[in-house]
Amino acid sequence: MVKSDDDRNNINTMSALVFHGPHTLALENKPKPQIVQTTDAIVRITTTTICGTDLHILKGDVPTIAEGRILGHEGVGIIEEVGATVSAFHKGDKVIVSLITSCGRCSFCRKGMYAHCCNGGWLLGNSIDGTQAEYVRIPFAETGLYLLPPDMDEEAAVMLSCILPTGLECGALNGHVKPGDIVAIVGAGPVGIAALIAAQLYSPAEIIMIDLDDNRLDVARKFGATQVLNSSDGKAAERVLTLTHGAGVDAAIEAVGLSATFDVCQAIVAPGGHIANVGVHGKPVNLHLERLWASNVTLTTRLVDAGTTQMLLRMVQSGRIDAKKLVSHRFELSEIIKAYATFENAAKERALKVVIRNTVHPEKI
Ligand SMILES: NC(=O)c1ccc[n+]([C@@H]2O[C@H](COP(=O)([O-])OP(=O)(O)OC[C@H]3O[C@@H](n4cnc5c(N)ncnc54)[C@H](O)[C@@H]3O)[C@@H](O)[C@H]2O)c1
Ligand SMILES: [Zn+2]
Ligand SMILES: [Zn+2]
């Protein structure tokens, strides 16, 4: 059958979630991405999700995002096409998309600082179009994709794109969590819970989770928090100090991205302790060096490098990490605006990770 112009247009366009400046999103028809470099792959996204960072973008906290950008840096999908020099992956392979693009060759990549790759970094849904679409172009596909094991659940796998490596690298590892430690995590969103999962790999004695949302705190308990604190009364720091008999915590992990939550971390860190900042901050914070200068405290910041993805993948595959339990809601790509509203109103909607499925194959429309 001869295809009409409309059919042809259908094949060359796709649905995508587009950022039009703070507080403005639209689901639109956009051109399907094409191979640009021989190291690229085109992936048909089958599952994606929304990150707290996307909410920061919506608030206007991330000025690098241009108007017209397709958002999203998390996804699982099927390879549609590979560039001429991609040999590790083939059309039809099921893959996990890492949020970090890395060339593997530059000086930062050679140091394991993939997030600071001179030719990559956090590009997807930031400086290039992202995964909240039917298709995405993945530069340096051989380092930015992971083969999805045939027995791995897709919803569990999508947690490997960003939140699990973030919780581990920016939270537990930067917080130097070790056996017997007392850890506090401020923020029980998906990233805070990922930090909670990761911290437990290092056998701390206590993990105190702090949030304003009782539902998320309940989830945190199920994921292994030993204490949960609702900080709506503004007394989180006092209460942590009471719980720790005035000593404070060995690791204070900030997983929100606000001045107020960073302040809690500064107030509760014990001498010799670590403040591991994970949250994306759109505004300055006050660094209380007048209190901290003598406390032998370490403060770390980090954009996740995602160098731990392969290791975490094995833990998810073996069931050691039950990542699917993070999923609270499921939507189709056509409902992505509703998915954003649900994730934004997490307390009211009892939302944790909202998963977006792209089950309609465009050729079948
Ligand atoms: N550094 C990185 O590489 C990296 C990677 C991914 C995400 N992030 C950041 O991690 C943070 C968390 O991401 P998420 O997906 O869990 O986001 P989220 O928005 O779902 O969760 C944030 C949580 O903070 C809680 N919160 C808000 N204000 C609070 C307050 N005053 N006191 C206590 N809790 C408060 C909210 O109730 C919510 O549960 C975000 O800032 C995100 O941008 C950083
Ligand atoms: Zn993310
Ligand atoms: Zn590089």
C-alpha cells in the first residue's frame, strides 16, 4: 500500500515531553532522532520515569536547560539503530540508558569522573534531548547503555538509570558510611530511599530518615530505616541530636536540594562526620563554618558518575536490591503530564517513583 504524507509524517515524528520554560511542559510531536555520530545509538524507549531533578528543572533551578528541550534522563528501551562504529550493541537489544554520557577516553573519564567527561557528562534531558519520548539518541552508546538481562524486570531496571547509582555514589560512598555508623538521610524521595538502600550495604547501626511526607517515611521504614522523623515542626535537628544523645550523626546525607535541609545536615553532623550533598540546589545555602571549622567535618558534592551501574545491575538482578518496590504509579506516555502532576504532589498522591510506559509501537498506530 502506498503511504500517504500523513503516514510518512507519523513515521518520522514521535511523542515527546517538551520543556517550555519554568512551570511549562507539553506533550508534542517532535522529529524522531537520527544517528549523528558513528558512536550513537537510537533507542525506542519502552519505560521511562521522572526524577526529582526534572522537578528542579520545572522550578527553573537548572539554567542549562533550553526552551524546547525534551526532558528525561532515565529509561529502558530497545535499540532501533546503531552508528557504524558501535559493535557492542545491535538493533533489537534491550538496554538500560544511563543518565551519564561518557567518551571513556578523556582525562576525566580516565579518572572515573564520567559525569565530568569533556565530551559528555549529564547531557540527556539537559543539553541534548532526553528519554521522556518514544525515541532518544544516545551518544557514545557503548559506554552509555547496559544490556538488560533477559530475566530482569524493566521497572526495576529503570531505577539503574539514575537513582540507584546516585544514592550509592553521592550518598553512601561520599558519606563514607561504614559498619556501626549512625546515618541520617534528609529527604525520603526516590533518591533518599536509594541512598537508604545503598547505605545498608555498609552495615550502619542506625539510619534516620527525615521528610515532611508520612507516606514516604512509611516506605522508608519498609526499606530499612531504623528511625523516621517528620520534620514539619521544624525541629528535625533537635530531635536527631536527642536521638543521638547530643553526639550527632556520622553521615548526614542531603537528598532534597534546599537551604533548610542542608542546614539540618550541618546542625546534626558529628565531629569527624561527613555531609554528603546529593540534592540539586537552585539557590545558595549558608555554610556555617563559624560552627563547623573545628569539627573535622567533610563536605562532599557530586554529580553522579554512574560508574557503579554494572555492580548495582547485578544486585538488582540477583534480588539483593528490590528496586521494583520503589514504583508507586504507572502511566502511559500519553499521560505523562498527569504523571508529572502526581510526582509533584507526592504527599497527596502517595507517590514515590512514577513509571511511564510507551507500549504503543508507532508503526502500529
Ligand atoms: N547529585 C546528583 O547527581 C543527583 C542525581 C539525581 C537526583 N539528584 C537530586 O536528589 C534530590 C532528590 O531527588 P528525588 O527524586 O528523591 O526528589 P523528590 O522531589 O521526589 O524528593 C524530595 C523529598 O524531599 C522532601 N522534602 C522537601 N522539603 C523538605 C524539607 N524542608 N524537609 C524534609 N524533607 C523535605 C519531599 O517531601 C520529598 O520526599 C533532588 O534534589 C534531585 O535533583 C541529584
Ligand atoms: Zn535523576
Ligand atoms: Zn570522557
